[in-house]
Amino acid sequence: MRAAAERGHASAQFNLAKMYLAGRGAASDANQARIWLQKSASRGNDEATGLLAELSTRRTIDPGASTSTPPPLQGTRDAGKFGILPQRGTPMAGRTDRAAILDAAWRGQTDVVKKLILSGIDVASRDDDGNTALSLAALAGKPQTVDALISAHADVNAENRSGERPLMLAAASGHADIVEGLVKRGADVAARTHGGDTALTLATRRCHEQVVKALIDHGANVRIVLDRGTTPLMIAAAACPQKLLEALTSTGAPIDAVDETGRTALWIAADRGNSGGILALLKNKGNQRIADKEGRTPLLRALENGNGDAAQLLLGDDADINGATAAGNTPLILAAKAGMAEVVGLLLKKGARPDLRNNLGYNALMMGAQEGQVNVVRVLLKAGADRRLRNKKRETAIDIAVASGHADIAQLLK
């Protein structure tokens, strides 16, 4: 679980945090749990965000109090096993003044927050993770509470231990109204977390279109480069809708920037089968011929993944119809393997050469025969594919069909 978490898998980071909290597989360690919850929350895990906030507003436990199991946490799966918070709506008796304002801010209890401020409670109070009341209100999406805290001179640029500021937390959670208010009151749109993210990249990870547009309007840098050469456009290309990508490209996001693996935003959109992302990038002249370090273009990657819809979008005039992967597989071979008869037909119409072979000597006809793709074999034979060719084992397509148990295809190939 830790290995997956260290590779940036948000769900693994959340699960690892729960393991640290429960003492599963390792000694219980609340500090490590918070670190992994913060990482998971920054990557868009809602459960991590909720549990992190609950942990941040925990009550002070009297060492002499009853050891009976407290009520479960509210709004987080499996939270009851941690036993550190009362239910929402219970009295604040037993809490420190610091915890009271933090809890009220998280819950959006604006009147309570105002009364606490009037009683002299410091608005700069922080939880164990360094979050101020303003940070928690911004994260939870409580605009009235945010306004009350700012009016009491809360620091709009206060950082928690991960370098996250109220603006970043609001952006990651998709609270466009709070983002607008914080920026107008001096929040720094260029600030970065300790991991390098900005409010813009955090909002983009969650595909919060309105937040992204608001931040761009206020001067957020769409050309920023994160760890491993990742750009905001690459982040958006993975899963965000067409309009969000167009918002980034229309304001100067570099279309054909490559990360450390040689992948562009278009490559990533093809890899994930994000049709809206592909359309947005092709509309802005994204270069289809840029291959990653393994020689795979966006078209080849879409076909490797068996994504016919993405492949058809990429079959424009600029597509490299006869390019090949490091293993020598052409788009036609990959489409034949996946059984995409329609894509095979389109490739042939655009000039794909049916008898090109990969590093093992397989052409599209042999691949179709091996995989039992009857319709593909029919299309290739109609286009004149040579059934007499042999692979490096000296097998013809009919030999392969017989060996693979595809008698119907063997009959076609006679």
C-alpha cells in the first residue's frame, strides 16, 4: 500500500492513512496519517478531505475520562473505528477555545465564529496540521464564515504544514465563490504547496471548470511546470471536459509540451480515452506525431488500449498511419488485434499498408487470425492482404488460425 501511495495513487494514500490511524500493519501514527491524508486530498480524494478536516477539529480528551467508545465520525467511511470525535451537533463542552473556533469554522457556524472572535479568540489559531479557521472554512465551502473571518483580519495567505493556503483548499474543493472572494482580498494565485501545486493545478486535478476560469481571469499561470514536466494542460487532458481544456489553451497553455517520458497532453488524452480532451487539443492543432520515449504516438496508444472512439478521432490528415511502436506494431496491426473492423477499414482507406510486419513478423492479417477477429480478417482480405506471408516462425495466417482454434477464420483463408 505504501509503494502505491508513494507513486501518487490517491486511493492508496487514503488507505495508508487509515492503516496508520488504526495501527494496521504498523504502529499507530497520527502524524503519518495526516501526511498521507493531505497528499490524497490534494489529488482530489473527497474521503481524505473529509477525514483530514475531522481530524483537524478533534476534541481534547481528558485522560481521566471514560474509556468507552466515542460516537463515530460523521461523513467519512470507516471513521468510527478511529474514535476521536464526537458527533456533529454535540455541545462544545470540553473543547479548548482553539478547537471551538476551528470546529465552528469547519461546520460553517458563522454566528458562533463571530461570538468567539468577540470573546477574544485568536483567528490565527491552528490545528495540528497548521490549518487556520479560514483554511477550514474555505475547504468546507462556507462563504459566510470565510467573510466573517476575513473581516476579523484572518490571514488569507496563511500556510498549513503542507504549504496549502485557503485559496488552494477552496480551489481543490471547487468553491468558485470563495476563490473569487479570497483573490479579491489579496490571496496569492501564484503560491505553491510544498509539493509544487498551485491553486490552478489543484482545481484542474478535480476538473473544477468555474474555479479554473476564475483563477485564469485573475492571472494564474497556465504555463507552470510541475514535477516530472507535468503541465496544467496535461493534468486536464486525463479526464477533464473539452471546455476546461479550451479555457487553458485559449490563454496560452503550451499545446505540445512534453513531460519527462515524452508524453504530450494529446498523448495523455488518447491514453485515457478522453474524447473531449482529444477534440479540444486537435482543435488547437495538437501535434499527433509526437511520440513518447517508447515510440508511441497518441494514435498508437489509443489503439494499444483498445479505444476505438479515441482512435477514430485521431485519424485525421496529420495522423502517422504507418508509424510503429518499439515492438513494430503499426496502427493497422493494433486495430486488427483489438477487433476494430471499422478502424481497420478507415486505416486502409487512408493508405495504411496491410502487409507491414512487426518485430515477430506478424502482419495485421496474422494478428487478426490469432485473435479470432473474423470481421477484421474479412476486411483485410477484401483489401488485398497477402495470405501467403510468413512470420519469423515460418507460419502463415492460416497456420496461425488453425493453431489458435479459429476454424471459421482458417476457412476464410483457404
